[in-house]
Amino acid sequence: MGFLDFATNAGLSLLDNWVKTRSYILGYTPSQADVKAFQALKSAPAVEQYPHAYRWYKHISSLESEFSALPGDPSKAYTAYGPESSDLTLNPAKAPEKEAAKGGDEDDDEVDLFGSDDEEEDAEAAKVREQRLAEYAQKKAGKSKPAAKSIVTMDVKPWDDETDMKELEAAVRGIEKDGLVWGGSKLVPVGFGIKKLQINIVIEDEKISTNDLQEEIEGFEDFVQSTDIAAMQKL
């Protein structure tokens, strides 16, 4: 099972999700898969509702004069492409409920490390516990120690071979934070003329979250498809 009818919201949502992390329907270059999907759309998807599908549509429309020369099987229908049936959420409306239910189960399993076995903690015991925690925190704060640091090697992947890698790197290095130092970088070939940016970073562990940093870099949607942590080592 592949794409659904693009005349429906479900079909367009599926397409939008599919090209969210892809430049093309198949692989790293345009093909007949893109042609068939493009031709199945009567017009460009609404940019507000389907921003990723809209971006893909506009890009493929710029190649319309080359459609006949693109590789692939032109006899295949667009529904032959896209996610497998196992990847589909047949009833997306119920998905959040399942996640919420799952989250609820996990909450039930959490253990209160400082709590007592009784439902209501004895007031005197609580006072003693809080006092000991405060004394421990004060004692720990009094000990000065060098900030823990890590060196991180991050891969930043562009959408395609037409992405301006100099602008991409400039955008990445433009992120300035306390506890963040950009190091050396290089472009590493990944295939089909596409190169990824591999850049070294020194971070203070208490000040910089790699997850937050990746999310901020991936916010440069015009340049960045995705990011990965290639290596990480404590200093």
C-alpha cells in the first residue's frame, strides 16, 4: 500500500509527512515517482496545511520540462509509491489517545524516591528530609569544580545537491550560546552529488543540550533536512 487519493485530506497529509524528511519521492534525485505523484495533484497543496508537500510540489514543478527524461517506470501509478501499509496510521485521530494512554501507564509506574509508603507523609519526617537535602545542596555548591565539557561531531544534511552549503554553514555557526564553541568542519560526500556538513562543537554539558541544538539547526528549513550526532566524547 502506498499513497492515498491526493484529493482527500488523508492523502495530502500522507504526502506531506512523506516528504517532510525527503527531497524526492524515491532516493536523492528526481524520478518518474515524482512525476506521477506531481501529476496526480490538481494544484499545489495549501502551504499552511501541508508546508512540506507544498515545498516538494514547487520544486518538482520547476523540472516539468524534464519529466520525460527522468529515470523510472512511467507506467506505474503514484499509489505504487510512498509508505508501506505497516507505516500508515489508518485512524490518526485515535493515535493521540493511544499515546496519552501509554503516557498514563508510564506515570503509574513511576516511583517516588523520596516518598514514604503512607499516602500522607508525616510532617516531621518531611521537615527533616527537606533540611538534609538543603544541607547537601549547600555543601555540594561550596565545592568548585571545572565545568564538564564534551566534544561533539554533528552531521548536518541538506535537502539536495542544489543547497548552498556555504549559506548552510553560516546559518549553523550563527547560533551563539553561552557554553557553545564551534570548531572545525568539512563537507563529506553522501552520494548523488550531495554533501553533508560535518562540524565539531565543544559544549558545556550543564548549559547546552544537544537535542535542543539539533532542533534549532533543523529550524533552518530552507537548508537543513536533518541532523545526526556522529560522535560525542567527554573532555
